[in-house]
Amino acid sequence: MTGSLSRAANMIDPEADASGQYQILEPEPLAADGPRRRLLNVFCFITLWWTCAVSVIMMIKQTVSSDGPFPYAFAFTSFTQPTTGLVAYLFSITALYVPKPKVASPPSITSSEITLLLALGVLQGLEIGLTNSALKLLTVADRTMISSTSVLFMVITARLWGLEQLGFLRVLSASLMILGGVVQTQSLDQVGGRSQMIGVLMQVVSMMLSCQRWALSQYVMQRLPADTALGQLSKIQLLAYTLPITGLVCLPVSLVFEPEAFALRHLKQMSLARSVVTVAGSLVAMLYAELKLVDELSAVAFNVLSTLHQIPIVMAGIVLCHNKVSSQAAAGFGCCVAGAMVYACARRQDPQCTALSDSTLCASVDK
């Protein structure tokens, strides 16, 4: 019997087996811990991502609304984006730091790469400034439902840039998006209001700029050689470089159209400082959750989650802000969500698009 213990790892002891008193325990529960732990991680990161997304939208709406403490959307953007860039940089060199082998000397940035950074910063500055301005004029639910049509602009942009080819699923996705957009626009017309239509126009222009930035980000993250300065940047490091430019772009726009924003009585508000820090921290937390989800899930699954995360934002607008959503607007939003899901299926069938889709993280930091 004493020898059975030494042989237990390799064979069943004949004497113990015959008596039926001993059994060899298989390590199956340990193997099963892997999927459960992975599922728990995915759930936690999705919760963090969607919670931060709702927090950012609600905080911006509360701050820049007409009766808010700082109703100046471009000025607020000029404060939040550089702060987010600073937090992202500090986060990248601490929590996300990965030791790299020493090289003789890092590549120096070229003039063409500087131009790309400036282009990304300018596009993002105008895009986020217009989005925040639209949020000032629209309800949270309306702005989110309108932004659900952004995949339509993405399909068109990807085709014009030569990043994707049209096919049946993409045409079907675009058709659903167009249908949803038309239905939602008719619903807005019924509610009426010149300021509301200006908000819709701002959001549409913002989505068009966002798609151009998305395409340019794909080029920077996927097409530049690895031995270039930008080619060696991670996604969060790229944001740390572009977000200060975003703030600088919004600053002159704010000085021209919102000069009263820089009055001392507005700038010394503690509520403004809290809003800036909350938005910056939440945006970086969103980005971290997105990066972890890309590691845990496929790119297509991440794109599906990107589409579905608009639903809790709309629900938050209805529950927390008491936004009213007509059945017609809800139907249009449903068409847009369905179109985005079809587009995700289309990307799944295209290996090149699946490989490129991770760069959409660069476009989600303002959501």
C-alpha cells in the first residue's frame, strides 16, 4: 500500500483499485477554471466599459447644457482632451508598462509623421467639439440614437479609402442604416425645433469627421512600418500624443465663438475641475477596458459590443434624464443597431478587416 502513493501520479494501484477504497482524482476542475475566469474577466471589463461610457456622456451633458455650470462645449473639450492625454500617458508608463529590449537609438519622428499626428489631432478636435455641442442641444437618448448611424459613414469611408470591398452584407447594412436614419429624422421633425436640427447637423458632421479619423488611424496603426516612430507607438500612446493637439484645436474655436467661457468666474468653479477630472479618468478607464476586451475576445465580438453599448446609454438618458423616446425613434434606432450587427458579420468574413478592426479603439475614446 505504501508504494501506491508514489505510483499514484502515473498509474492506479492494483490493490487499492480492487478494494474500491481509493480513486485517482483528475485535475478537471482546475482546467475548467480557465473559461470561467475568462468569462468573469470579460463581464467585469464590459461592465467597466459601459459604466464609464454612461458616466462620460452624463457628465458632459450635465456640464455643458444650457443650464449647466459651464455651457461652453468647445472650451470644455479644450480642457478635457489634454487632461485625458496626460492621464493616458501616465497610465501607459505605469500600469501598462512593458519592458522592451534596449535598442541603439529610437527612430526619430519624420515630418510626414508629424503631419499625420496633426491631422489626427485636428480631426479629433473638431469631431469631439461638435459632438459635445450637439449634446448641448440634443437629449442624451436622441444624440446616441443619431450616432448609431455612424456605421453607414464608416462603410462609405472604408470603400473610398480602399480599406474594404462592398458586398451583399455591407449593402444590406447600409440599407438598414439609411432606413433607420430616415425614420429617426422624421421622428425628430415631429418634435420640431430649430436648435434640435442644428444639433442633428452637428452630430452628422462629427460622425463624418470621425470616420475620416478612423480611416487615418487604421493607416497609422496598421500600415506604417514597425521601424518608424509612429509605428512603434501603442494605441494608448498614440492618444497621449494626439489629445493635446485636440485641445489646442478646440481652444481657438472657443476663443472666437465662446469668449465668455474664459471669464474667471467660470474657470474657478470647483464643479468644472471635477467634471474635467471625471471625464478624463473615465475615458482612460474606458480605453483600458477596451484594450483588455480585445485581448479576451475576437475583433468581431468587440465590434458587436461597440454597437450594443449604445443601448445602455439610451436607457440611462431615459431613466436618469427623463428623455422621451417615441416608438418611431426607437424603431429607427433598432434598424441602425441591426445594420451595425450585419456589418460586424460582414467584417467577420473578411480577414483583412478583422485584422484592422482593432484600430477602432482610437475612435472610441470620445464616446
